[in-house]
Amino acid sequence: MAVPIPSRSTIVSKEILEGTQGAHTIISQLNSSRSITKLKLNNNRLGDDGVSALFTFLKSPAASRHRSSISEIHLNDNGIGCRGLRDIADYVNGNEVVLKTLWLANNKLGPDTDVLAWFATTVNHSRLEFLSLTGNYKLGDAVVETFFRHLKAPRLRELHINAMGLTARCASGLAEWISSGHNGRAYSLHTLKCSGNNLGIKGVWEVIHAIEMGNWSLMNVEVYANQLAGTEIPNDNPPIQQSGHLSSSETEVSWKDAERALHRVLHRRNSYWKRQVEMEALNLLKYSRTLIFPSKVSLSSADQQSSSDLARESFPFHNLPTELRLQILAVLAPSLSCAQRTRIYDYAANLSTLPPLLPRLRRDTGHGCVADPSRALGTSVGFTLHSSGGCAEGKCMGTGNSLVCRRDAERTKFLESVGCRAYEPECST
């Protein structure tokens, strides 16, 4: 686990906040703070009135500096209903908002189709990477029938829908959303937690089959405690023999079969191909930079030399037609789809994506890597490591998973920009 560093940029409620009065307490703290990155307001009584007042302020010109800095908002157990959710959705829809993490667990959200559809639409256009709706049992199957039907969030990486009263009736809709392909509605999702519901063994198997058939991005799925005992046996599942209903002993066997199948598709298939795709994408970028991107030396020499002289002196690869060069490069990344390779070629040929050649002259503790004090390799403890590529040979604290390594962050940003965080099968024609 990453070790958090204490910061004044976090507001944590130290007393019970109620309604608009509690919201004004938070607003006063925001007004007196220069830059806030996290609002942790769990286990309060803000309700719809308090949430409306808080997010009305956050949308105002007076809070513009906070909209571009707040990345996490925690509002678990605050008695928030659909009216409050609409205000939150309006805030998430803002262009300046950089919110990445939103906790809305254990509130009073109800099955209002208009609000749920609007919330899904705003999430689609937001930078949200994490969303928790756990414990909003009043939503029930509506979260799949309405919210998921509109949800296609390209940045959403983790979704929690535990203990929401989901039944077997919505299992097919959930499975359809999961298996909608690499261009579908769940193509960016990495983690799905759906425990403590009422999907039954049939619903659980529908989810597993959906991942097998059409989802390569999911790496972590939890479907524990889904009322497996006494539920009907699926007709399309070979490991389970047909006998009407499952007894407690048969349920245990069936759950073990499902758990093994889930482990196989997530860890043996998806995780393997994720590592393969990311490795080949980074490798392909390295050679594409050299073999596609024209250097300034070759451009300047082309002006001074004749084409025949240049053809004799330059590397023959550059004299090949572009299509043939790209076909040769494709051999270096056989696991990538044509679309993924094309995006990498475009990235490699773009001048603006080139890294800086010189290190920063000014010390900037906000963007560099922090030296690992356990590695006495010639770097002063606590000083930022400055180099064009981030850390130097794994000397920063990011290698010990205590901080985010800048080089890893840059690699992740590249992989996301070219859509190479998961295996992408070729579309059948």
C-alpha cells in the first residue's frame, strides 16, 4: 500500500455537519484555503440541502481555484437523495473540474430515471476514474437498467456497486454492459465490485461468461455473497449438473467452479495480455521514434545534398515506402491491434510528444521523484531526482510502492493516450 503524506490540502470534517449550516462550515474553510485537493466529509448529515449549498458554491466563480485542484470527494453516509445527486452531477459536468475520485456509498439515492441518466451522462464527459455507489439499496436494479444503459465513461477505472439489492433480473443487463467490447461501455474498467447483492448463481455465471466473451480490461471482479443458495442452476454452464435447485453443498461446489473460472479469465488471460500489450507498446514506441520520426540532421542534409547522395548515405530503411516500413514495425508488436499500432505511430511522429532533452534547472518538488532513503546510491535523502526520464535506475521511492514514480506515471499516461492498457482484439468483418 502507498504511504500517504500528511498535507494541508485535505479538508476532513472533525464534527457532525448538518444541512446548509454544515455546508457553510466547509465553504468557509474552502474560502480560507489556497488550494484543496481532497474533501473527506464521510458520516455527516449534509442531506440534499447541504450538498446543494456546497456544490452550488463549488460551481461559482469564487471557487474556480478549487475546481482545478479538488481530485477526491468523499460523501459516504450523508443522507443524500436524488436532488443532491443532480447537484453533484451538475458539478461533475463542469469543464474545469478535475475530480477523479467520488465516494457516494450508503446514501439514500433512489431510482429516479432522469437523475440517473443525467448523472451517467456527466460521468461520461468527466475525468472520473473511481466511483462508489455501494450501499444505496434503494437504487436496486435501476442502477443497471438506467445508469449503466447510459454509462460509457472512457476514464472510469473502478466501480463499486456492492450491497445495492441487485437481483437476477438485472444480471443480463449487467452482462451486456460488461461484454460490450473494447469500444463499448465498460472498455476502460479495471475493477468491478458487486458483492452483497442477490444475483444468484445464474447471475454470477452470466457476469463471468460476459467477461470471457467480450471484456479484456477487467483485472479485479468481486461477486461474493450474492445469495447463491437456493437459486436456479444456469442452463448454459457445463460444470454444474442440472437438478432444479442447489443445496448448500452443491452451492459450495458451484461457487468454487465459478471462482476458478473467474480467476482463469482475469488472471491467466486478461492480466497476461495486459502485460504483453503494455510491454509491446512501449517497445514499439522506442523503435517508431527512430524509424518513423525524421531527425533534424537528415532534414538539413536533405537540403544540401542531392537525392542520390542521400540515398547512399542514409539508412536504407527510410527509403522504403511508408506502408512497408509500418508493416515491418508491426512485427515488433504482434499482440497489438492495427488500431493500437496506428495510434502509437501517430504518437511517435508527433513533435509535441517528444520528451525534453535537458533536465529542469529549477527544483520542483511537485513533479519529480523523491529519493528513496533506503537506497544509499549517491542521492541526497528527500531531494528530488531530476532527469528527463524521471527517476534514475529505480532509485526513487516509487520502486518501493511508497510514492508514485514519475517515470511510471509518464508511461501510464502514454499507454492511456494510445489505448494500450488492455488487449484489443481485431474487429471481425
